[in-house]
Amino acid sequence: TRRSDRMQRLAPLASLRRVFPRTFASAGHLPSRVTPIATMASTSTWDGSGTQEDLMYRDECILVDEKDAIVGHDSKYASHRFIPNQPRGKLHRAFSVFLFDKNDRLLLQQRAASKITFPSVWTNTCCSHPLYGYEPSEVDTDLDVKSGAVPGAKRAAIRKLKHELGIEAASVPLQKFKYLTRLHYCAADAFAENQEMAGGPWGEHEMDYILFIKPDSEIKLEPNKEEVDDTRWVTRDELREMMDPSSGLRWSPWFRIIAEKFLDKWWADLDNCLTTDKHVDLETVHEVM
């Protein structure tokens, strides 16, 4: 299958070291470069070129501690491996976008079956990572976070909405995003196949920034088949039906946590959620382990 072929291309680590010499340490299989952000400079513009495997090694997550203080950066490959010497991966920043239409319906996506991590699961509109090393910068400072501005996370959201769903940046301007709060969670990937072949097992250990947005006009979707298998606009009642165990659908762990603990009260008061600070919590890191 296409998935197994892709996984086998991940297997030969010696070859990967030749292609990505900066990513792999001289000894062992685990990329070990964890460099403080302050010592490095952003260098280029992200264009999304290459395969998912390329992006796993090339894109670098922003590593943080449990208080969301930045401690360095490392590849997505290294950050998401749940292996004996790092059984919970490496804690890194992420974002989760919840995009609503004029009728207050939420856009869901089903991740592609070919995804390396969490394939075929249903989840919120878009979920990914702000990255280190690109311009414009996606690294939010302490002041950015304390003020609630989080321009880095919002830029990352705009970038990935275009990459995954074909949503143009003009339809989701930075100032329309509403940052609500942060969640700290950790979840092993119970859905990935051929994990040993791919370098896994995999998982997510994230400081997840919650971003709501309701565009002013109707958006055009052009899903990237490398990233997304399906999309669906849903009401609150429709989402409850979809998430009922009898549906047989699989869900990302981060979305299930958000849906069970936070989403309904935010969605029920969506106008205030988007236009006031009633539901904003800038101080708390919600531990939902």
C-alpha cells in the first residue's frame, strides 16, 4: 500500500543521516540537537515542499517546559518519538484551530490515512505546530503569551490552514483569531501502523494553544490529499452524534480532551468567545494528562 511504502522509506536511518546530516547525531538513532532558541537565528520561509517524511526531519518544534517556558528546539521526528529513553517524547508547542461558519457550524477534518502520526482520526479544523527557524517568526515570546497576542501561533495556524485545507490567508487574517488558553496533554498514538518500521512508536506531548475563528465570508476548501481525507461542517448536536462510540469513528486524543472538557461551553457562547475576553484564560496551563 501507499502507506507501507512510505513507512519503508523512513526505515534506513543510515540513508537519512546522509540526507539530513544536521538532524542526526553521530551516535545513536535519536536526533539529539536541542538548541536554545536565543542562540540561533530564523533563516527562511516555509513553503511546504517535500513529502511528509521530509517535513518530519526538516521542521523543528519549539520545545518548552511544563510552564511553557522555551527550552530549545528539535525536529518533529525527535519530538514525537515515544521510545525508552524518552517515553513521553519531548514537550513542544502546538495549536488547535476551531473554525466556524456563519451558522456557527464547526469545520472538522479527518486526517489522511497516510499520515505518519494519528492517521485516519477525526479532529478539529486544523492542528499542528508553530515552528522554529522560519520567517515570519512563529516563536512567541513570554510577552506575546502573557498578552494573549500569540502572533507566532496565529501565523502557524494561517500557514497550516492553507497547507492542509487550501484556505487562503486573506480569508483568515491574523487579527480574526481569538486565543483562549493553553492545554498540556500527553497521548501515545494508538492508531499508527508499522510503528517500528517508521521509527516509532509515536505520540504527542504538547502545550496546545486554542485558537477560535469565524471568518467574515464563506471560505473555499481545497483539501491537500497528503494531509486530509475528509472534511465536515457540524452543529453541536451533530458532533455529539459523531462522537458517540456507536459511530465507530476514531478521534484524535487532543480533540477528545477539548470536546469533553471545554468545547461545549465555548461553543454555546460563541459570540462572546470570539468578541470578548469572557472565556480567555491567559494564566492557566490546563493539565489534562
